[in-house]
Amino acid sequence: MTVLAIDQGTSGTKAIVVDGSGAVLAMADADVHPEYLPGGGVEVDPFQLLNTVLETGKRAIAQAGRSIDAVALANQGETVLAWDKQTGQPLSKAIVWQDSRSASMCAELADSADLIAARTGLVLDPYFSAPKMAWLRRNVTSDGVVTTSDSWLIHQLTGEFVTDVTTASRSLVFDLDNAQWNSELLALFGLGDEELPRIVDCDEVIGTTDAFGSPISVAGLVVDQQAALLAEGCLTAGRAKCTYGTGAFLLANSAHNAVRSSGGLTTSVAWRIRRDLNYCIDAQVYTAASAFRWLSEIGVLPHSGAIDEVATGESAGVYFSPGLAGLASPWWQAQPCGALVGMSLSTDRAHVVQAVVEGIAAQVAELVSVVEGDLGIAVPTLRVDGGLTRSKRLLQAQADLLQRPIEVYPSANATAEGAAALARLAIDGQLSVAESVGGWTPTAIVEPNWSADRAAEFLGVWRATVQATKDIS
């Protein structure tokens, strides 16, 4: 069985063709360029998303040189747009998950925050899709339908009006326990009269598309981070992965436990496969690779990939609060509050870059600690993927501060490979989840070099730094 799997992300779209064993036969990618606006706006032309899906898919198929049995699609999760269901034409820009312009609408619903958390497992925050949907309705258009970007893309490919259960669970209007839209929550956001897409399983065949040539089944719809969790074999409770991309995204499998976090994290659907609903607890660091891009833009790094060329492993008492785009879990502060503290006249750029490395690793370590408290079980190792895992400095800092081994996933295609596994499950009803995912060997296992006392001392100062910068922002 040969699958075309497409990962439509924030800053790019990647398409891979994989065979029945999961081996990658071809790969193509294309950049996506969101526009960052004053006031916290982040938008992208929807046709950029669609065109990169079509372009990369066609190029990957041409490279593979074989027929395709299914097309899978992983999506950004919380990016939304308004569009005409009859013509398929967008009626707005796509409002990217990073957009914070709906913060005031969340503030208006503050009295309902506990109710929303109890029903959805999520925190009332502009990060999720319903506030952005409501913002579009209030500020842009009342016409058409307003959905997450996956529904529009799937409609363009198949004519269907659907979203998958993982994407729906990121909306703030989805009942986490019943796995369906919640009318009370929709009314709270002023979305009670909206026509919403049908919620489908991750291993469901949605329809067919001829967008890539001959008609092909479309199956394997999933949010990008859940796709990576699946690909990395985190199939049992307590198994966790972190993807280091534009931001850093930590997910831990919670099996059938739709745990409500007591520490500021969120719970979503990990996947529904063979009608079996699995959950995950998740946490976000808004600023990861984007922090190093910023360092390159202001001249601290020659280019964003030069982390290990500049950092020397010593931050010389400099600490970094990674709130350049606001703080996500467990603080949930939309207002930017990034900071470098502890600098002196002897501070050089190597210290600054190392401090940024350690600040990102510290937030991930903090989030793992909260995950363990919520689940009541230890996370034995952290599996990692994403572009920043090329940095040995980051991997070592993560192991040192987490005080656990770090297992590096051997492929840069975890999200697409997870979507491909779901498509295989959709086409082959006899295949088990474990068989579809397959096994993998880490390209590296990074052990801690720091003592537990040193890590605890660092994290104590780092927490105080984050709290201080948060308080004055």
C-alpha cells in the first residue's frame, strides 16, 4: 500500500510518499509565509495553504513514480477561516493559531472559564479555534461557514464538509467526554447558529480526490502534533514526545483518561481509531525555532541554524524567559513577555544563545513535571523530533534540565508519517495500530550530564525569572 501523506504546517507544507512498510519513497516541501500584523494578528492567504498542498503532493508523487492508494492530511489544528460552502471560495484570510486578536473576547467569557475547561479539557485562550472563529464573525464577515483550515482543504480536495475528531477537540466548543460539538459552548461564543462540519474518525475514508491525478481515497485526517505522537510510538499512558518547530509542542498519551489538568495544561483527543477514543495531555511553548530566527534577525546569530556554532554550553548566569510571543501553558499569558536577564558587560553572544537554548529546554522540563503530576505516573523518557533536534546544545540542555534520557526520532517527517499510518489503518481493516506505526531506533539517546541538584537550582532561578517578567509585562 502506497500513501501520499501531507503535513500542512504553519511555516511550510511537506508531502511524503511512503510504502506499506513506512519507508519514505519521495518527499517535497514548500514554504508558507504568514503575515505578522500589529496588535497580535497572524494571517495567511488560504490559497497559499491549498497551493502548497497540491504542489508538494504532485511533486512527491512524480518523484515516487508509482500509483497512490490513499492521501492523508495532517493540519495545524487551530487555524481558522470563513468560506463559501457553495463555491469553496475563502471569505477571509486564514487566521493562524498564533493570532491573539481574540484575547478580548476570551476576557469577556472569563466567568465561564471553569465551565469551558470542565467540558473541553482546554484553557480559555485565543490559541484555540472558537475564539478566532467568533472574532471573524464579529470583525470580518457573517457570510458562509467558519471552520478550521482542514475542513476547507478537504472540501477543496473532495467536496466533503468534515473535520476530524482531534481537530474538533482543539476548538473550545467540543465536549471532550462525548466527542461531539456542544451546543451550550457554541452559544457562549456566539456560534450557536453556525453550520459545523461532521466529525470523523482518524482512520475513516472521507471520499476521493482527483486533485493529484487519478481518483485517490482520502483518509487519515489528524492534527499535526497528534500525528507525531502516533508516529513516535507513544501508544501507552505516560509515553511522551516533544516536537521542536516554530514552537515546542509536548504531548503525553493518557490512554482512555480524559484527565483535566490541575496545573494549567490541556487535554485533547489523541486519536480515534477502530472507534476507540484515546486522549493526550498537551502543552505548548510558543517560542522555539522562532526565537533563533529572531536572534538571527537582530544579528546575534549569523543564521537561525547556527546555534551550535555560537553557543558554547555556558550561559554565564544569563537566563531567558521564552515569552516572545506570549506564554502558553501553564501560564497562558497572551501578552509578550520575553526577557534576557542577568547580563553584564562581560556577556557575549555565545552566552545569550546558550541562555535561549536553556530557556526553551527549561519550559519543556517544567511542562513534563506538570504532566507527571496530572497523570500520576512518570514520563520515563522524552522522544523528540523537529528541526531544532539538529542542535546538540539543545538536546543536551533538555536532558540536563529534564534529568531523563532524550530519544531522537530518526526522521524529519514524524507528522506526515503519523498521518500515513492512519491512512493505512483506514484502507486495511486487519491492520493493528502497532503494525501500522512500526518500530524505530533513535538516532541518538542523550543522557543528562548535570546533577539533579544543579538542574533543580537552575530551574528555581528560571521560574523566578519567568514570573518576574510575566508580572511586569
